[in-house]
Amino acid sequence: MDFLARLGLSIPLIQAPMAGTSTPALAAEVCNAGALGSLALGAIGPGEARRQIAELRSLTARPFNLNLFVHAAPRLDPESEAAWLKALAPVFAEYDAQPPAALETIYQSFADNTAMLDVVLEAKPAVASFHFGLPGAETIAALKQAGCLLLGSVTSLAEAELSLAAGIDVVVAQGWEAGGHRGMFDPDARDDRLGTFALTRLLTRWGKLPVIAAGGIMDGAGIRAALDLGAVAAQLGTAFVACPETHADAGYRALLASDAAQHTVMTRAISGRPARCLANRFTQLGERPDLPPVPAYPRTYHAGKALNAAAKARGEALHGAQWAGQGAPLSRAMPAAELVALLAAELSLT
């Protein structure tokens, strides 16, 4: 399969979905510039997904990617969750607020979300992609019948083998460097923490599916390095966070442009799953040795979002989910179309 030709791409570049940060406007600008824009549906409901897809379609006629979260349903543990909320209460109190009375499952996995599947099947995107795991055989068959090219995020060869068996068309090799949520199918399993280029090369030598490299790639030289290792494209997320088209707030942008970009941290404390974040007050909290076990994803995220809202209401921006990869110091703030053009120019020079 010629990945670029199938999607009509002029540059081997995918804008990472980045739930909560990316927007239809960002995806459209990336698509119109010749790369593959992505829309994150994992943390929103079917109604909002339908609205965002319509907005994206109004801004571009080019192929785009719809991304879904396929995590296991969270195990409810009232005792553990109560202990977590009690531990966070003093931090909430710093902002004259209280934690939620109880944690909630703030969004549903695509694995059991028939309403969201209906939205995606209606949209018939050129690409549908999955993070945290894989949907069932019937869902994969339905998406293929709708003409979707299926991408699955993997962090190991074992996950790539599962993706091949499930019918995934292309794997996204997510390295340890990557910002945002680690895509491990089982977040409690042993993580070998493979870097982007080691994982990319392992998978291209495996040779059973095309590979997209993701994690720590910020410029044309990084894209070229991924291609030289056998990848068909590179997926960049942190590189796009500072674009004006994203939902990143002023605090996130300021932190990304600061020395904090030199110190990203992998933490579970914000959401309940490992995720790489700019060093901030929440990542410091997550390193406290006296914290109780972190509850399941995405229930932990209910408290994380509430704490961020309470802090922001008091002018404190350092409790946000300010996701970023290890390449964060290479971030460049410019409109998305200009960034895609710059990346293409840099790639052509390497």
C-alpha cells in the first residue's frame, strides 16, 4: 500500500489528534496544507463529535483522521477513590474549593459506544485511528466496509501483532518520548519504554504492516530520520500545540515556551493513565510518596479536571493537563499551515 498516494498527501505528516487541544480548524488547516489532519473524538460525546465533524467538513474537502479511545471500562473502587479525593482535598483548599463528592466516568470508551460508532460510520472518514487498544471484530469490519483506513497506536511489537491479527492497516509506533497519554493496551503491564526510533525500526524490520513514527519528532530532520528507518510517515503532536488554531490556553502556551519544556514528566496523577506532561504543580503532586494508589482512568481525570478548573479560577495555570513530548523545547509558535509548509521545506533539505 502506498500510504501517501491513498490519502493524497504531499508530505508524510500526520497531525496527532491531541484530545482537548486539537480543533476542527487545526485539522482543516493541516489537511489543506497537504498533510493529514486529525480530530480527537475520544473525550467527547456523539453529539459534539457530529458537530465537530460537520465543522471540519465545512473547512476542508481533503481526507482526515478521526481518532477514538479504546480503553478498558474502568474498575470502580469506591474505597480507593475516596482515599484519592481525600488526598487531593488540601490542594483544592488552596484555591478555596473542594474535590468532587465522588469520581465519575467522564467519557465512554469506543469499545462499547455504539452511538459513537454510528457517528463515525455516517462520516465515513478516510482514516479512523485507535488509542489505548482495539475495537472488536464487528466494529473493525464495519469501518472497513465504510472505506476507512485503520490506524492503531502501539508501544511494542506484541501490540503490533495484536493489531495485525485484528485487521489494522497501519500501526503508529508511539515512543516513550511522546507527549500525552501512553497508548499501552494494558497500562498496568510491564512497559519496556521503547523510544520512537528503536520501536519504529523494530516494526519496520518486522515488516508486516506500514509504520508511522510518533514521539519527540518536531521538525523536518526528525521526519527524515523516521523515513530513513522505514516509516511511511511521522505523526507530530507537540509541534502543533502552540499553533493559534488549537485550544491550548494561555497558561499552557506560556509553559511550553518556558524552561519547563526541558523537563517533561510521565505521570498517572492527572488522569489515571501514564501521560507525558510539562513539569508543573500537578506533576509535582504526582511525585509525592504519601499519595494513595491512583484510581482508574478516566475516573481520576474527573478530579484532575476539577482541580485544574479550581486553580484557573484563582489565576493558577500550573494544574493543567499540559501534555508535551520530550521534543518540547523545539516548539515553534506559528499558524498550522505555515508550520506544515516549514516542515515540508525542512524535509526537502535533509
